[in-house]
Amino acid sequence: MKAKALQLPLQTFSLIAGFMVWVILSALMPFIKEEIQLSANQLALVTAIPVVLGSILRVPIGYWTNRFGARKLFSISFILLVFPIYYISISNSFIDLLVGGLFLGISGAVFSVGVTSLPKYYPKERHGFVNGIYGVGNVGTAITTFAAPVIATQLGWQTTVQLYLIIVLIVAVINFFLGDKNEPKVVTPLKDQIKSVYKNEKLWCLSLFYFLTFGAFVAFTIYLPNFLVANFELDKVDAGLRTAGFIAIATFVRPLGGWLGDKFNSFKILMIVFAGLTVSGILLAFNPTLTFYSIGCLTIAFCAGIGNGTIFKLVPMYFSKQGGIVNGIVSAMGGLGGFFPPLMLSFLFNLTGHYAIGFMALSQVALASLIIVVWMYYQEKLGSVVQKQSFNGRGQLSQ
């Protein structure tokens, strides 16, 4: 029983460490680009590349967690991170940063471990809140975004990166000794699990929603530090602090999103979320002053955090038997949602000289998601009415 009670804090701590590692490059980019010459496109690619493997690996990691347990997955993942962290710390070219950054993605992929493992320990009516608490692990990105530039100012960016070697080794050891050795396993062939879910429209709707909410969180996390320095001429540490504020809001309202999903109709919560993202995207598209830009970003942080928590309430509700693979697919789509926007924003800026089209695209995807949520809400409501009428009809017949 003691081992079970320990899993939520242990896995949340592990996710904090994973997300701290995941954003090393974007947090330290203002320092790195002073020593390694990078074009605007190369800079966008280097900061976005950790998201690629961090997204793709979420599908098999969700499956492997069901099969082998969170203890093994966390321990192995953090040991594997030693290579890319050290390699980045001795990098002196664009290619070095690209290779190291790609394998750094393992640290983002570990998200799938907890969302697959933790629901096994709690009743369904608490899944939203539990996954919301686990999602507080996103605060790891805020810790690195704020602390890494401060440390790099004193020690240099290479030494700052090497300090993360100590963190990943400690987390690997803690999971090996304190992880649950008796976690319930689910052994179903990966092919069979994918076959059983890929035709389900709810899977792809949830994937789109998470693509937007978590994608917005990741995209702004890796895009803001450099953007605030370049566009508003802020100090590097000040830009890091403001980005950390964005991350902190998105992270700490995530449990609130999970709780709201447990307490109220999740679709109604998501309607508010996507309406907020639509309005914020339009505001940012008009290239406002720093004050209004901050308001738009903080609204996105709040809506994205609430949305992230609510969506992972819906996953175990619709896919109780295929939780591992569905968690992997949905969270992978969320990660990919953080990969494309920075590249698109960089491309559009080079093409047009501003970011307006990119932010307007964000608002339109949010608007499309709002329409889909409204459709799902009324479809669900109609299904309940039909089911109730059918039940009443059978009751009358039996009389």
C-alpha cells in the first residue's frame, strides 16, 4: 500500500525533472547563439527539435509502461538522457545541437509514463484530478527557463547543461529503488491496440484538442525567451522570468482543469478554453504593445493549462481498456503541436516581416476546435436522451 501511495509524488517529481531537461536548449539559446553562429531558421529548428522525438516516442512509451511498469520506463529513460545532455554541453556547431537536441526529446516523452500508470491506482471519478496533479510536472520547464539563464550568467552555458547530468542520474536511482515493482501490467500486442482505437473519431478529436492546448504551451515555452529578447529588447534573465511566469500559470491551473473535468461537463469547460484561445490569438496577431502582448500570452497560458487538465479526464473515460496507447497518441499529438508553430512563425516572419498570420492561424484552429466541441457536446446529449428513451421503453414493455 505504501508503494502505491508513493507513486503520484514520485512520478510527478520525475516529470518535473524530465521537463527541466526538455527545454535546456530554448532556455539557454540567448547564450548559445553568442558562441555558435545560427541563422533564424537554424535557431528555430534547434529549439523545436527536442519536441520531435519527445512526441513520437510517447506512443511506444505509453504502450511499454502498460507492459513493463513506470519504474523501469523512468529509470531507463533518465539513464539514456546522460548522452544527449553531455553531447550538448560540448557542442560547437549547428549539427551538434541538432543531434543532441533530437535525443533530448526522450525527456519530453516520459510524460506518457505517468498518464498511463497513475490511473491504475485511483477510481475513475478521480482520474482528471490525479492526471492534473501529475501534469504539474510541467513546472520543470519553468524552473529551467528561469534558473538556467541565471546560472549560465555565472558559470557559462556549457557548465549549466552539465549540471543536469546530476539531476537525471539521481532521478533514475530514485525510481529504481522506490518505483512500484508490482504495478499491474497490461499485455496486449501494440498492433491490436492500435487497430481497436484508430477508427474511433473521439481519439482524433481529443488529439486535435491536445495538439492545440499542449502544443500552445510547448510552442510558447520554446519561442518566448528568444522572441522577448529580439522583439521587445528585454534582458535575457527578464525574458526568462516572464516565460517562467507563463509556464507557471499553465502548469498550476492544470490540476484545476482536471478537477473541473471531474466536477462538471468536460465539454463545457473546453468550450470556454477554445473561446479564450480564439480571442487571444486574434489579439496577438495585431502585434500589440508589451502590456497587451503579456495579457494575450497569460490568457493563452490559463486556457491551455485548463484544457490540458480537462482533456486527460476524457481519455480514460472513453478508452479505459486502451489507456496506454491512447494516452501515447494524444500526448504525441500534443508534443507535435509544439514543434510546428515555432518553425511556422519563423518561416512567416522571414516571408512577411511579422508574426500576424501565425497568430491568426492559432485563433482559427482554436475556433475550429470550439465548433467540434459544441458538436460533441450535443451529440453526447442526444445519445443520452435516446438511451434514456430506449430504457424507459423497455421498462414499459416489461410491465
